[in-house]
Amino acid sequence: MQLNRRNFLKQSAAAGATSLLPSLPAFSTAPGEQQTPAAAGFRLVVLATNWGFQGSTDEFCRRAKEVGYDGIEMWWPGDAAAQDALFAALAKYQLEIGFLCGSGSSDYAKHAEQFEAALKAATGQQRQRPLYINCHSGRDHFSFEQNTKLIEITTRISQQSGIPVCHETHRSRMMFAAHITRRFIETQPALRLTLDISHWCNVHESLLQDQQETVAMALSRAEHVHARIGHPEGPQVNDPRAPEWEGAVKAHFAWWDEIARRKREKGEVMTVLTEFGPVDYMPALPYTRQAVANQWDINVHMMKLLKARYGK
């Protein structure tokens, strides 16, 4: 009997996903003997992303709580009904929240207007104070002066609200590359970053060995972390548990270790989002778009690694 092509591909996908399940080799989750003692006030908060989650906000929050997350990160909802659902779920499951804000407009004036309005709404609401605001700020094709004005908006709003506002190192945004971000760091002393260094690995086609000084500057300004593992040819490895990605995993944890050292030394809250994404961030088999690994399971795996390494 002729094998159905779609069934064959689905079976191949399942087999491929199973082959990617071994534990991370030769990598200790322990912080090591040189771990900086934690000053009073330090705590680790690991958050879940709803990116790719198929279900309601209540279902997402319930699952995040059940597996051990401390909170969630999601886009600030402009719709009142969505806000009601979100804040009800946060209270019900006792979860903390970090908001994403930004604008998709390519027109600078419209972008700046939408961006500032979202920031004011997210920081001004009184229902639950967010841990931080993470910004998808600016565009890579805006001028340095235009993007600088957006940083000045966030600095003002952060100072007024007392809520940390961070700019994500993200492709297509103002902080899309290490050398570009360095100029903002050098000219904006109040600038704080959400470090998603996986993007820079992709942009620079390296693990940034040749930009160590610039990376160190970014680490010193990192207020929040997006814990996805990138590599020289993409922003997301197919599965960080697979042995072929050991070098990339170690490189990312070495960067995060430095942020943890600073946070522990200063007695500050360290917030980390596990942000492995769905297809198309997640590689997929052709024709079926079957993901080669399970996004939720990978993010839970990362959450457990982070808590074991930094939560002590």
C-alpha cells in the first residue's frame, strides 16, 4: 500500500523532534565557585512569553503558573476588554508582568506618537505595576537623531513613573546591531537595554568574539534579558538541548552570568524572559510546516536552567 505523503512527513517530524531531546552536554547549571554573593534585595524573576500560545489569556497564565514561572511578558493591550482579561488572570494566578510597547509605523512622526501613547498607557494604568517596559523602539532606517528622540521620550516617562523602560537589541529596530547600539550607549547615559543578544549573533554572523568591548558595554546597561539562544546564521537554534549547540549555549550563559553578577552585587531584581519562538523562528519541515521541536517545552527547559543557575 502506498504511504500517504503527509502522514510520512508528520512521522518524520515526530522522529526528528524526538532526536533533539538529550540533556545539554558538558554544561553545569550551577553558578560556580566564583558566584557573587547576593546582596539584600536580589531576586530572580523568570517570565513566560505568550508568543505562539494558542489559547486565552487565562489559559496561558494558568499554564505558566503551573510549570513554575514567576510572571509573564506580553504586549500592552490597547483594548479595554483585553486589559480586563489580563489583569484578572494576573491576580487569579498571582503572576508578575512586564509589558512590551512599540510601533510598527515606518513614518517617524506617526511612530513616535504611537510609541509615546503606548508607553504612557502602560506606565500610567493603576491595576498592576509592571516590573518593566520593554520597547521595540525605533527602526533601523530612522536617523540617529530620530531614534535618539525616542530614547529621550522613554527616559522622561521612566523618570516620571519610576518604572524601568528598556530598549531591546532587536533586528529592524534602533538597537539592531552592536556597533550601532554602542553609539547610543556612549551618548545616552540613562539608556537601559533589554538584552536579546541572539539578534546580534545573527546580524554579525558570529558569537561576537571580535566585539567584546562593545558587548561588555551593552551588558553593563542590560536591565532585562530575553533568554533565547542565537547562532551566526540565525536568531534561534532549533533546540538548545541538542549537543551541536553547546558552544552557542555556553556563550549566551557567559553573557547572562555577567548581568547576574552585577544584579546580585547590587541587590537588584533580575528579570529574564524565556523567548524561544514558534514557526518561523522555530525551524520547520518543508510542506507541512511541522516544527522540529516543541516551543513550550524548550522555554520551560530554559526557565529551569535559569532558576537553577541564578536563583540560589
